[in-house]
Amino acid sequence: MSSPVIDARGVDVTLGGHPILRGVDLRVHPGEVVALLGANGSGKSTLVRALLGIVPVSAGDVRLFGAPLGSRGAHDRVGYVPQRLPAGAGVPASALEVVLAGLLHGRRLRLPRGAHARALAALDEVGLADRARRPVHELSGGQQQRVLIARALVRDPDLLVLDEPTSGIDLPTQQTFVDTVERLRTGGATVVVILHELGAFAPLIGRAVVLRHGRVVHDGAPPRPRDEHAGAHHDHLHAHPDPEPPGTGPSLSVEVTP
């Protein structure tokens, strides 16, 4: 098998004196689409930020594309989509300006040649080319999420990391995200996505990693919701291990609460 895109071993994260992650191991190989699942507070977002070097690791080791965290070449190959657009500071930015900012990172302080064409193409990929000059604060929540996707796509990433991209977003926008991820996967990219439920992403997810209280409790095939929680009004996933019935192997259920 190819060398891992993400190779995290024994990762601990402590923030504000509180342990958030405890001994997390995670390897993600090229071309995988991996979902991170778990209840609120389980450590999903902290894990992603630790993998990308946004929050410090207090113990363990993380490598991206075989290089230690902080390596410029590895960072340049990653596209990250946070849960929401950061609060603006100063003059409101247009959608195009936000996407162009995705090309300014590390020691690169000037836009590369052809940057505007690349940014417009990325906005077109998410259906927002006609709103390129609109201030982002005038866009809907779903459209702002599309701008963040475009900001990641403009880098042509080999690894795309999405933090709850479908939270509070309408179904058509969710499908736009799924279609974009499918195109990236077909092109050979690796994708890690934090989700509360698989939802529209279910056909793409080949592997799920479930966190509980900062530890990995499942790493394998995506767990299925219990029948009694599979109604249309249940949309929040809480993964937990079930007691092991006599004569069977370990199982994992997903509790879905309103």
C-alpha cells in the first residue's frame, strides 16, 4: 500500500489544561474518503486541527505526505474547509477575494500568475461564478460554505479536509458538496470529512473513524443507524459500542437523537 497521506501516532492534545485527545492513531491512505464521526465534544474538530498543525500536539507524532507538521511542501498540498467563514475584520471581502486568499499561504505573499482565472474557475465549480464580486456577508450561509469550498479547491489540493460541511445547509448545497468531493476522489484526491451523519455523503464514504471522549472507538466500515432512530426527524449521530451479544463479535451502533 502507498505511504499514508496522514500518519498520526499516539496523538494527545491538551487545551486550557483539559485533555481533549488521548492516544489517537490514524492513518489515511491516498484516494480514501474517510468520515470522522462522534458526538459533540468527542474531539473531531480538535483532531482535524491537530492533524493540520492549527492546534499544538502535546504528545505523539503527525506526518502529512510523509513530512513532519510545518513542512511547507506538505502544507501547500492541503485544502481545509472550516465549519463557517471566519468573522471579517475591516473591509468586507468579496467572494473572489476570499477564494484568492487560498493562494496566499506560508511565505507566498503575492498571487501567482493566473490567480484570478483559477479563483473564478473554483467559484464556478461550486456554482457561484455569478456572485464572485458580491461581499461574502451578503451571501446566504450555504453560499458562504460554497465560497470556503472554492477557497480550498483553488489550491488543487491532494488532501481535502472538511469540518461539518453540511451543518445547517440546504439539500441542494449538500449535493453540490458531494458532487465536488466525488470529482476530487475520481481525480485521486484524499478526503477527510467531519460529519454528524453520513447523509448525502453516504455513497462516498468507505471508512468511518468514530471518536468518543477523545479516543478512537471504531475504525472501519461506516456504522449504520439503529432502526428505531432512522426516522426523517433524527439527524444527529452519537456513536457508542453496544454490549457484545453471546457468540458474536464486537459491534458498533449509532444512536441518532432528535
